[in-house]
Amino acid sequence: MSPSQIIVLATPVFFALIALEYAVGRARGRNTYRLDDAVTSIGLGMLSQVSAVFTRLLRFGIYTAVYSLVAPTPDSGFWTTWSGWLLALVFYDFCYYWQHRLGHTCSLFWAAHVVHHQSQDYNLSTALRQTSSGALFGWVFYLPMALAGVPPLVFGVVALVDLLYQYWIHTQQIGKLGWFDRVFASPSNHRVHHAVNDRYLDKNYGGILILWDRLFGSYADEDDREPCVYGTRSPLNSWDPLWANAEVYADLARDSWHTRRWADKLRVWFRPPGWRPADVSQRFPKPAFDIGQLRAFAPPLSPNVQRFAAWQFITLLAGSGAYLWLTDSWPLWQSAVWLVVLLAGLWSVGAVMQGRIGMGEALMIECAALSMATAATGLVDLHRLFKPLTMGFALMVVAQAGLVARNGGQSSTRGIGWLLTALAASLAGDAFLMFDGFFLPGLLAFLLAHLAYIALLRQDAPWLAAPRAALVIALVGLAVFVLLWIGGLPAALRVPVAVYVLAIAVMASWAVSRATVLADGPAWTVAAGAISFLISDATLAVNRFVMPLPHSAVWVLTTYYAAQCLMVMGWLRGRTARRASGQADQGA
């Protein structure tokens, strides 16, 4: 049984304990749970486990290689005796202590570990909140065990035991435990570790044994007179699981880029968290930490959003469980395809809870990911469900925006009409291309879609506002057509394909021109969508007429759905922003 499958089997226990903790907290009048925070924390745990499929080689693969090459003596059987297992567990916990300590005192390691500390709540869901990048460098701390001859199997088991032990100590419902707190990591000790109070900061790193902290001077006792304040000193303030993992890396890269001294460009990554080069601090100052100014991140959640988030969470949890149970039997590319689906779902539910996208947009994104994955992995019947469903949700989102505009008394919904026409034609094109023998009708449907997009874009800007970009796009379109001609494009299709290439090149160049004129984020989002259309259609044509591309459905459909989502969401947001700006100007 693989480690992933063991985690799946342990999941019901995790959630039973969460339910128990929630019930106890409600009964005591000390509930420590919020739906949005708990969903985000557990979602980050899901992401950590599914991404571990790709990073496991770094930890266990390198460990096994080192063990095989340089272990001092062949395994004598000692490590599989009860005393050997116990020693290996203590050995692992010692190595974990130093990994954990460096995770708080070196910025590079903190960038990975910070995910576990970002929650401003403290409960058992926080225990599941884990990094997806820790394996990139964390493996180095356990090489002493390989050098000492601890077999990989023993290493893997004690690592799992150490990890599972730490689950129960993430709670506020268990108080101090007397002598136990002086020897072992406990809820009281670990509450201190998660606190940002000055007296508690960077203390109590032990995984199972707190004795390491007492021995190496990093221990602090929980003081009832100073309650723990949880989170980080630079709050994440987001439910985005991707940004949660990338936030500190991005900050470090930004400071490394901006500092003028070459030594500081490297030093940024290895100094303690919060250290910044003097020139960067002067040019880009940040406010000093003030614990009195900390506020819980809590965007408002309507009842509908809460129900949607709960339903999404249950679905994603089931999907993650199936993924972890089956992934060891899949080729790596197939695991990567379904990882994209889970990423899309986790990002979408966070974005809905944060108010960044609507529920219809989330469903559109998720169906797009499922359409791509089912096509890539040969699930034809499911693909024929999710492909039209994606565009159905897109049409619903735009139609709803049109109703809101009409009910708000807006005189013109012409743009909504063109966007609906483009999406309806795309839906027809999708339907045609799902079946053999309908390539030409599909091509015609998508040509109509691109003409509708052109009519949509021309409302805001002239075509050649960005002549250089238009020239580059025209040359790319010409190069694609020449490649298709040389590659064997049938004579009957040369004129229709030439017209199609011209239409999509005009659409893409018009979108870039529009973004140049409007110069705002939504307009550039639309332009990115138009360029994605160009890439998708070029990939489809090359795969069909020049040479088969490996996993072509992944590249064609990923770029196609990225194009549709970016076009829809970018145009609707730009329309809303410009309407709000116009109202503000009238009010002034």
C-alpha cells in the first residue's frame, strides 16, 4: 500500500476528529472554525498530497539512492527490531527538528513552510494545511539517516508516524497536560509555535519530542496571561491556494531583483524571514509589525456562497481521494492532467469565497478542466458531457450579466449580444468537432464565433492602434498557413482555412490594439484570451494536417478553454469597471 493510499484511509479519522472538535467548541461556546478558512486549509492539504506524487522522488528517491551508495554497512536487521524502529523514530524527529527550525530562520525554507502558518485560526484543519514545495529542499535534512544505514522502508514509516502524531496537537480545546508538556509536543506547546506574539515567536519546533527545544534553547511555555495570536506577521489575506504557496517566493524574488548589490541578491534567500536589503527597504518600505493592528481576513459570505463552497469542497475531497488512490497505477502525464483539474477546482472555490469570481464562472472553469482531462485520457462519453457544458455555463454567465444590465436600466446591451453570439457559435463548433466528418461545419461555426468577437472588440478601439503587434500576429498567421500548406492541407480546405486564419489574426490583433488603447487589466486579459485562441487553433491544425502531437488534446483544449474563459471574464470585468468609472465621473 502506498503512502498516498494510507492518507486516504486516514482521512475519515481526520474528519471525525474535526467534527468532534467542532462539536466540543460549540458546546463550550468557544468555536474555533470558520467555513472559508477551514475549506482553504484542507484544500491546501489536498494540494500538498496530490502534488507529492511529483515531488516524492526528491525525498524518497534521493534518500534511497544515497542509502544504496554510501550506507556504511549492509542492513543487519537491527532497524526492524522494536529498538531499531524506536531509535529510527527518535532519529527522524531530531532531523525534523532542524528542518523545522531552519524553516523559521532561513527565508528559502520559510517560503515553503509558511503555508502551514498562514491560517489565522488554530484547529485540526490547520494541521492539514501543508506546503506543496517543501520537498524541493527538505530532503537534505534526512540524509544523515541514510548515511547511518536506516533502510528506506523504515524511514518512510517513521516519517509517516511523525507526521500523523502532529495532527492532534493542533487544537485549542485541550489545555495544558502537566508533565506531558515537558517531554512531548502537545497542544499547549504547539499553540505557542503558531503564535506571532513577541514572546512566542519562533519557539517549540519539536514534532514528537519537545525535549529538542529544551536542549537547544528554543522552548517557550504558554502563558495564560498572554493569549496566542495566530497567523503570520505578513498576513496572506487570500483564499487562493496557488498564491498561498507562491507568496513568499514572489516577495523574495522581488527583493532579490530590486536590490543593487549582488551579494544581497543571494543573501535575501538565506537570511531570516523579514530581512531586506537596506536599499530595498528604503525604496519599497513596509510597515512595522503591530500585533494590535492584526485583523482576521473575513470577506463576507452569502448563504448561497457558503452552500456552494461546501458542495465544492465535498466534491473536491472525493476527487482528491480517488486521485491519491489511483495515481500510482497511472503514467505520470495522466497524473499531471488530473492534477490540473484539482488545481482548477481548488483555485475556483477559493476565488468564489473571496468574491473574485462568481459561481457560474467557477463552474465554467471546472467543466473546462474536466473536458480537457476526459478528452486527454480517453473518457469519450464524459468528454461529450463536459465540453458542451463548459460553453453552456459561459452562456449562462453572460446572459446573467445581460439581465443584470437590463434590470439596472442600462440602455445598451449590444456587447452582450455579440458575446452571446460568439459563445453560441463556439458551442456549435464544439459539437461538430466532437464527431468525425464534421470538420468543415466546425470550422465555419468557429469562423462565425471569431467574427462575433471582432464585432465585440471593435466597439472600444480601432484595429491598428498597435501596428507592430498586428504585424507580428499577421506573420505568425502566415507562417502557420504556410506550414499547413506544406504539411499536406487538402486543396478543398485551403481557401476556407486561409479565411479562418485571416479572421483569427484580425481578432487577435484587434484585441491587442484594444488593450493598448484602454490600458487596463481586463482589456489585457481579453487580449491574452485572443492570443490563446491563436495558439489553440494553430496547435489543432498542425496536429490534424502536419503531424500528430503527443497528448494533443491537452495542448489544444487547455489553450482553447483558457481563451474562452479569459475573453468572457476579461470583457465582463472591463465592462463593469468602465460602467463604475462612468458613474463615479457623473457623481463627481
